[in-house]
Amino acid sequence: MHMDVSQRNFVLQVFAFLSVTTTNVLATNSIQAPGISDKERKRRLAFSEMMLSYTLCVAMMLGLCIIVFLEAVGPWLLTLVGSSADILGPALQYLRIRATASPAVMLVMVAQGACFGQQVILFHQHACY
């Protein structure tokens, strides 16, 4: 089951871009930046909301794709990494349980990126102004 954990961690690291891009978009389009007009603030708010909702949808779809992918090739992957026949059943059951959490994990990655993006701009404002 150790190999299942490493496979799962690898798959999630591949999708780490969701958190990084969300952080960058929200930090660079902050509505709390000093010296911006009301029109620019509304534009930034609309853009940030659109990007956040788009990223949440992409995260959910990728999480569902991970479930389908691991369900389809899970037994093959487990035998590829050397799982013996006697532990293949429990390992596959464990893989399915972990795969079911993929959409939630992806959404948490986006939410974490959004929170961190807001934290970055607030820290920058307090440190520099």
C-alpha cells in the first residue's frame, strides 16, 4: 500500500498548478491595492471571481477524471508496482477510497491558493505601505 500512497502523491503534485495559479491571479488582481479607481476595482473583482469559479470547475473536473482514471487502470498500476495477488484486493479497495477524495482535494488546493493569494497582498500592503 506504500506504493499506492506514492502514486497518489505524485498525481496530486502534478495538479499543484491549481493552487499556484490561483494564488498568482488573486494576488495580482487584488481589489485592496492602493491607488486604484472604482472602475478598476470592479474590473479586478469581476476578473478574480470569474477566474476563481473557473478554477474551481477545472479542479472538480480533474478530480472526477482522476477517479475514472484510477478506477480504470488501478489494478494494472498496482500489479506494475509489485503488489502480490494476496494483497491486490485490499490495495485496490484502499486506492478506490483514496481516489474518491480527489475532487475534494482539488477543491481544497484551489481554496488554499485563494486564501494564500489574499494573504500575500495583505502582507505586502502592511509591510510596504
